[in-house]
Amino acid sequence: MRKERIIHGVSIQEGGRNVYADLSYPDPEDMMVKAQLVTKIGDIVRERGLTQEKAAELLGLTQPKISKLLRGQFRGVSERRLLRCLTSLGRDVDIVVKPAPRRRAGRLSVLFSAEAERRHSLR
């Protein structure tokens, strides 16, 4: 059960771990994965100081598509396409399939290797 508080006469309800589920989006788990991938793409583009035009060229997208992507408008862009963007930006992407605990169904999650990111930035 979520906590609810009243602050200055406004009811505030604590959200869960997935904002897309909180807002009743269809396929909230998929949306969260895409959001995480897009966030990482945006981080890399900024770290490298790429313009939208240069990023678009590098990623094989149009500048308007990059602009939308970096503003969080990623409906219609597949996870596979986002993974290709990451590899084009010099990142290895590993997909690991492992058994889920018996108490729940399997899930899809994204983990970014902090150590690998640190080593990559030192190059």
C-alpha cells in the first residue's frame, strides 16, 4: 500500500518504482527499459559533447528524431534500435538470461556497469 500525505491541502501519494506503471501506461516495464536506455544514450552524447546533428549522423537517425529521443519521446523506437545506438556510441551490450526466483515471473531489467563506465571514461 502506498503512503498518502496531505501537504498544504494537496493530497500526495508516494509513487512506486516505475512511473509508467504509476501513470497506468500500457507496457510500463517496456517503457521503463526504453527510458533507461535513452537516458544512457543522452548521457553519452552529452559526455562526448556531440551536437544533435553529429549524434544523428553517428547513430543513423535524423536530427529531429535525436531531438525527440533526447527529450524522452521514444514511442515507436524499438529496444533493439536503442541497443544499436549504444553500440554505435562505443558501448558493449551484454544480454544475460538467468532463472528467476520461484516466487515471481521473470522480468526485464537494465544494469549499467559502473566500473566499465569508469574505465571507458579514462581512455
